[in-house]
Amino acid sequence: RVANALGKLGGHEARAFLTSILESEDRLVELSGGLVSKDDLRVAIIKALGNIGDQASIDSIRKFKDHLSTAQKIFFKQSSVQKTIADVLSRH
């Protein structure tokens, strides 16, 4: 919910916060708190960055995608994370 709200609000601070979570496994685990899966949180963050829609937000999504390990790319290939990335990037 928070990621969605930040995506609607937009702005530098929202983008920076969302990007910091996406780039840090530790922050992702901390914020998910075991209440939501890390993949669900990643999907929400990617969608929120897509809603912000500025070049810096799209670049953050591309950077996340480009820095996935080979194993992650294989594992995520048919995942909701990969599908969300493809969907967001296809619109920008």
C-alpha cells in the first residue's frame, strides 16, 4: 500500500526511497517483515516506479533488471517480478 501511495505521489523523495528498497536485499527483508513476500514487495515497488514514470524511475527499474544474477534471471524468468518489469518497460 505504501509503495502504491508513493507511486501516486511521485517526486524525488518517493523515487529515491523506492529505489533504495529495490536495490537493497536487507531493506527489502526489513520492510516485508514476513507479512508479504519479497517478490510481492518488488512487484509493488516496480509498479510504483512505473507510475512515477520519469526517466530516473525507469532507469532504476532497468538497473535492477540489468543487475540480476544469471540465476535470478533464470529463476525470475516467468515470475511476477519479471512480468511486471516487462510490462512497465513496454509502456516507457
